[in-house]
Amino acid sequence: MKKLINDPRSVVDESVEGFGMAHADLVDVHTDPIFVVRKGAPVAGKVALVSGGGSGHEPLHAGFVGHGMLDAAVPGAVFTSPTPDQIIPATAAVDSGAGVIHIVKNYTGDVLNFETAAEMAQAEGISVRSVLVNDDVAVEDSLYTAGRRAWAAPCWSKRLPAQQRSVGIRWKPSRAWRRELSATCAPWASPSPAAPCRMPGTQLRARRG
């Protein structure tokens, strides 16, 4: 895929800001730190949904922000988890007082940073609960992973429970439903050798056939 990149160091910020301009009727983009919230957040009486992760998997995560979906998304650097300094203000920005659910994908950085952010947000008086998504059955406890990764279930765990809450379903049954979804979803993920990945600002290394 061809990309227009002005500077690899600012590619995530510029990408998210451009997304906000293109969809200004649906989302607001906060900068320094950068995160995306749904238009009109926080919504009175609504349990908010917050998720995030490394950039480079678009339309995740900002593309899932909106009515009946996420209330906030926190994009990290390319293939890098978002930081607690991003997650905490994103959580506060969408908290209506009814509580916030963090949807956390099972990658070490995501787990650690969202856990830290949840603890700090709760210290500030925000009620936070977290749900871990770990549905990928292709890899478990490999050299690069701890447990099963998150793959397909995050998409459904953001969309369907959010729609439930929009019609008044509270967070306890919603969290239980999401855990059941993660347990019963079983995708098998495999990268394509025909389309190798390259980090912005780096050269693609030659592969031996």
C-alpha cells in the first residue's frame, strides 16, 4: 500500500488529525496527548467504552469511535501500545459518572499500560473496569506473545455491547457478555508473505527466497 508521509516521527498525529477533519461531525480529536472521542462525549448516564492500541491497523482504533461503538480510542505509535498519559485523559473525557469500561487486547504493553491507567483513573474518582480480549488460537505463549493474542473479537466486543448500552443495558451483563464472546471466538491469523510490513522511515529488508 502506498502512503503519503511527511515525517515518520509525526505520522500518527497527522493521520489521526486528518481522520478528525474528515469526520468532524462524528468525532473530536484531542492532541498532546492524542486521543479520539465521540462527538458530544460524555453522554449522560452512559457507561463509556475506551480502547486503543498500536497504530498501523486502521481503521482500528479511531475508526470504531461513534454512536453505538467506542466512546474513545487511544492510538499509540506504530505497533506500539498507547501510554497511560494518553489513556487517563481519554477515560476522563468520556466519563459521565456511570463508569468506564476499558477493552484491552492481550498484548503485554496494552495490558500493563491500561492497567496502570485504570488504577490512576480510579484514584481520581472514576469507576473503571477492564475486559481482556484474547481470542487468537494461532499462537499461544510464543517467543513474542504471552497467552493468546487479540484478533477478531475486539471488533465485535466494541460494536455489539456498545449498542446494548445505548438502549440501557448496564455494564455488569455487558462485561460478562464480552468475556463470553472472547472465549467463543477462535480466529486463526497468519501474515501474508506477499505483503511484508515496513515501519515508516525504515527500509524494507531483502528476504532470502
